[in-house]
Amino acid sequence: MATTDSLLEETEEKMMTAMEALEQDFLGFRTGKASTSLVDGINVDYYGTTTRLKEIAGITTPEARLIVIQPWDKGAIPEIVKAIQNSNVGITPMSDGRVIRLPIPELSEERRQDLAKQVKKRAEEGRIEIRNHRREANEAAKKAQKDAAIAEDKLHELLDGIQKLTDEYVKQLNDTTEAKEQEILTV
């Protein structure tokens, strides 16, 4: 560890990455509105190679409740359909041999509650990840103090800074989670 500032910066970077991953995962939760992010991350077995759907097809939302997937290679359609059916999207694809349509059905109250639970579960995983980064940073700071790289008063300053970062990112995570839950539960 070079300096206390670099430890704080490194910790903040890790926490920021954890938040970005959470936000990216939240995009994949269906809210009753069509969004290309529902299918972006689906992997397709494309001629023996696992390929992301967005790399082999154009994905659009021409209507509020419809996703249209237009593969650049028509021969990939059966594999794309299979990949969508095997994913946890919960939408049945319809193909006409040229394009694949995914009509987004209304979410039932039960499905909304289930999605809200999944959002909470993912949020808890994010909190744990942020706390793990805090623990790692605290351990590095204490080790630096033990190795006489920093003074004891500087250690307390550093630990306070790490805790403030943790509180800031946990609050941001909670706000994002609450907004996503509201989005899912709103009919």
C-alpha cells in the first residue's frame, strides 16, 4: 500500500464497480415494459461458440410491450429461440423465420412480488460485496499501521474515511433498490 489516499481511492473504485454491477443486473429485471436489456446478456450457442445475443442480432423495442430481435444470420434463429427459452426471462419467443418477437405480457401481482424478492436478494449480495471491500481496506490500513507505514492517528482517520465511503455506497445501493422495487410493483 503506497498511501492512505491510494487505499481510499482503490476502495472507492471497488465499491463503485459493485454498484455498477448491481445496476446492470437490475436492468435485467422485467417491469412490464419492453427493454433491450432484458435479452442483451443472453448467451447463444452460435456455431459452437458461446456468443452474446447483442453481438449476433439487432435488438429493438418498436412498441412499449414488444422486443424484436433481428439476427444478421437467419440460420441462428433456432439457437436464439432456444437460448431465450432456456434463460430466466420468462417470455415465449415467436419466430417467423426472419425475426423473433418477444411480446411482454402484463406482470401478475404474484410475479411482481417474486421479482421484488429477487431485487432484494441481489441488493443484499451488493451490500455484502461493499462490506467485504470495507473489511479488506480496514485490514490493509491496520497492517500498514502495524508495519509502521502510517501513524495511529492517521489510521483512525483512514478507518473513518473507509466507513464514510461504505455508508455512502450502501445508501446509494438502498436508494437504487427502492426505486427498482417501486418500478416493479407499480402497475
